[in-house]
Amino acid sequence: MKQILMLTILMTLVSCTSKKVSEKDKELLSVAQENFRPLPTAIIDVEQKRDLLILGQKLYFEKKLSVNNSMSCNTCHNLETFGVDNEPTSPGHEKKRGERNSPTVLNAALHASQFWDGREPDVEAQALGPILNPVEMGMPSEKAVIDKLKQDQDYVELFAKAFPGTSNSMKYVNVGKAIGAFERTLLTPSRFDDYLRGDVHALSEKERRGLNQFVQVGCTSCHAGVVLGGDSFQKLGAINEYKTSDRGRYNVTKDKDDMYFFKVPSLRNVVHTGPYFHDGSIKTLDEAIRLMGYHQLDVKLSEEQVEEIKAFLGSTTGKGL
């Protein structure tokens, strides 16, 4: 009995020792908490918006929103593959490709603006663009979209429930409101959020080294906040020129100071959302990390630094995905 008791005490002491937090780890956590914020548990009241969310989810997967019934929002922003299609650029209803990579829809509602050039303010507005885009879903007009949905009695009833007290609930703008509401539920809490809330050991030693590299190299100058990006525009090739024919945000503002500026992407789930950059031209995350270090920060990262930073970024992968 004494032997069993001593063994139990010894195992407890070993366990406590292994979970001891060093001063170095405490300092790193403090720095991380200054630069990042954990995901909120919710950004929409699911119970209060239940009917709107039911409609939005149905519309998100609805192929009738494309001219030839071949595409839905989920086609390019597949929820089974981390909100992307893993294509450099996405094929539209005629298999023609756009010029830009389809970014993940996961956590997108927390971005300050939408699209690579920030041309829309929120997910509700963003959801409407691809439906009428001739290369993407190809619907000819807002009226054509609504006329098509009205042929399905389920939609007539769902819109009425989602937008009660209105004489005309089936309006194009309400399509965006419903899809956007559904997208606001697509949050992906991760081990990194556990870490930010104080659980140092939610990240492995290698991941913590990667986090330290991420901070020390200067990645947090752009990739910070709740989604590690998504809230600013930066010139691609800020220090060392990056050649691209896409003029970025300039196409929206016509301001020469915005030439080659793009919205900084979120890095949550980034291990799974390649290929990378606005045109999907970068196949691997290792290469993306190296290029960003050089072009944005004038830093030539070693293989070890790249590997550790990538390990850290893996900790942002949503649980259960």
C-alpha cells in the first residue's frame, strides 16, 4: 500500500513539474496577448436569428443561385475543406477562372472588409457579388435571382419567416443578409485561443518557438488581432519588389497610393487553405512564409525558422475541422 501511495505522489509531482510555466513562457504569453485576441464565442444571437440562419444556410448551399444550377457559395468556399476550394483561382459556371484566389469564408465576418481589394464592407454585401458576376455564378440580374427562388415554395415560406412584418421579404438584399448571417456562425476556435486565454501548454514547445519567431521577425506588424490579419491593407512587396500585374486596391479607389495594396489575409487555418497569395500562385505554406519574410520584412528566414513558424500557424487550426 505504501509503495502504491509513494508511486501516486511521485507521478503527481512529475505531472506538476512537467506543467510548470517558465518565466520565458510567461513573457511570451504576455506578448502574444498584447498582439492577438481570442475568437469570441459568438458574433450573432443564434436563437434570436434562428429563422434567418436556417434560410442563410440553405442559400449558402443553393446551386439555383447560379445561372446553370451548377454552383453555390459552397462550391468555392467549401466548408468541408476549411472554407476554400484549394484552387489557385476558382472556375465559374462556364469553367472560366477568375483572376484572384478564393479566400476562406471561415471567420471572414470578423474582417474589417471583404475581398482582396476590400471593395465590400461586410459578409452580407460580399455574398451578393459572385451571384451576379458573369465569370462566377453568372445570374443576369437581381430580379432573375428572386424570380428563380420564388418558384420554390419553400423559399417563399423561409423568407417570410426570416423577415417577418415586411410586405416584400423576397428581395435581393435579403439574400445577402441571410447568407451573411449564416457566415457569422462560421467561427473556428483553436488551441491558440486556449493559449491566449492562459493555457500555455495548449501549444507545444515547437509551436511556442514558432510563435516567438513570428513576433520577433515582425510578422505581427500585419498579422495580429483576432484573426491574425484581415483588418488592414499592405503593399505586396513593401520592401523588396514583388512582381504582379494585379494592381490590387487601386482598382477600387483609383488612388495611386493604393497600387499593389491588398487586404492582409487571416492566418487562421492557413495550413489548410493553400495555395496562397491573391492569385493563388504560391503552392506551399513554406514558400509563402519565406516570400513574406523577404518581400515584406527584408528578412531571409532559415529553414528552421520557417518550420517553426509553420508549426505555430498550425495551432490556429479550428478544433473538430
